[in-house]
Amino acid sequence: MSVRIVEVGPRDGLQNEPVPIPTQAKADFVRALAASGLREIEVSSFVSPKAVPQLADASDLFGSLSEWRRSEGTGVKLSALVPNQKGLERALQAGVDRIAVFTAASDEFARRNIGMDVEGSIAAFREVVSEFRQAVPSGWVRGYVSTAFECPYEGRIDPARTAEVAAKLLEIGVDEVSVGDTIGVAAPAEVRKLTRALLAAIPRERLAYHFHDTRGTAIANVAAAMDMGIQAFDSSAAGLGGCPFAPGAGGNLATEDLVYFLERSGIPTGISLESLAKASLPILEILGRAPAAKAQAAALASSSPTR
């Protein structure tokens, strides 16, 4: 069995951080992640700079990576979140050839995040995806479904509802659907139940999971999904990020924890855990934060010279 890892740290991991991070530091972060062996990295979002100041430099960031992409980074797939038509225009100007669109399984969460209900967002993204396909025929599109298990405003979500939204994203032309446990509440039994509903609506190879580790169940949820044949997972270096609507959120599933779990399970990732553990250190220093991901801390400790 092989597993794809989609690194979302530079976008999802940093978007809610109040401390300004220089564009150069973000570019170095992306390059360091790629050097560790990661091959799919979500770099930024072309959202309104007023809404998310941390990602106001999306165009500059892609520009600073352009030369590297032409030389050393040719085998790395870089993507960006595109929230609307204006964001798509900016992304195309920046030369982005892999985009992601975002909706939710609950109307209230969608309204608070993108200013429209789920049906409205699907209609809007239909136009975005169509325009992107015309501009970049060889491009790739991902669709996110947040609050797949539970919404902070509407409570638990019926698996059939999440599967319905995922299927609608495929209908408008996305290549892959990433289903998110946005507030980090799911347990393995719920993952299995939702996966059954999803697989009844969309092909297994077009499904990914995005788990948060708010309650420490992310790796267990990955294992449950893998048992049902799912082979693509999102994660964030150092566990950066998480949902701002989840009090006490522990952040995204840490890429270091995921890589360690997969390697010890006999599934090669092609990723150097030691290099990966070090990739986020400059960012953590800017944020004034110590490494918190368990496998990251262990890798850093084992790589330190004995005193």
C-alpha cells in the first residue's frame, strides 16, 4: 500500500497566526519541506488580504519560489487555496497550476467562513473551476469539505450530508475531495461510518482526509481510514494550524507524526523524518514556540549530539 501526504503547513498551518511571518521565511519553509521529501505542498491562499493578513503575500510568495520551481523544485507540486473569482485571477497571474476550493458540510460554517451557504458556494465554485480549466487545461483542482463530522454551530453532521456535498464537488469538476474533521472531534468508529457513506458516492482514489488532532485521535483516525482503503491524507509540519473555532485546539495532524506512523507500519514515504523535523524550526522561532509534535520532538532529540 502507498500513501500520499499533502503538506498544508504553509497555508493552513500559518493562516491564523497573528505574528507576521516574512515572505522569505515562508519560501524557505516550503523549500525545506520539499527537501525533506514532501512532494505535494499547499503554499498559500489567494484570499482577501483584509480577511487573512498573514497570507496577503501569496503572489509574492509564489514569485519568490518561481526560480526554485524551474530548477530544484521541478518534482514538487505546489498549490493554493482560491476562495472566489478575484482570488482565481490573482492565482493565475502568479502562475499557479494547482488550486483548491473550499466549502463545508454545514451551512452556518460556510456562511461564517465564505459568506454563503453550501449550495451558494457550490454554484460559485462551479464558475471558478470552469474558468480555471479554460486557463490551465492541464491544471488540477481539489475541493475541501470542512465540518465533515461535526460543526461548532450546527452540531453533529449526518454522514449522508457530507457525502452529498463531496459528490457535488466532483460534479463541478474537482479532481479530488479532501474531507475535514475541522474541530477535531472524530473517533475511528465515526471515520469508518463516514468513509462507507463517502465510498458509496465517490471513487476511493479521489478521496483524501484532513484530520485535526484536537483530542489526540488523528493518527487513530488515519489508521481507520487506511483500513478502508483510503490512501491520501493532509498534514501540517509541526502540527501547525487548527481551527480557530475549536477551543483548546491542538492543531492539525503533524506531518512528523504521520510519517513516523506510516514508516513504522511498513509503508515507505520517501521523507526524511530528521529533515522534516528541522524544516519548521525557523517558523517556530518566529512564532516564539517550541516544537510540540511528538515525533518531531523525538526526532530532534535523537539527532542532537550527546552531551
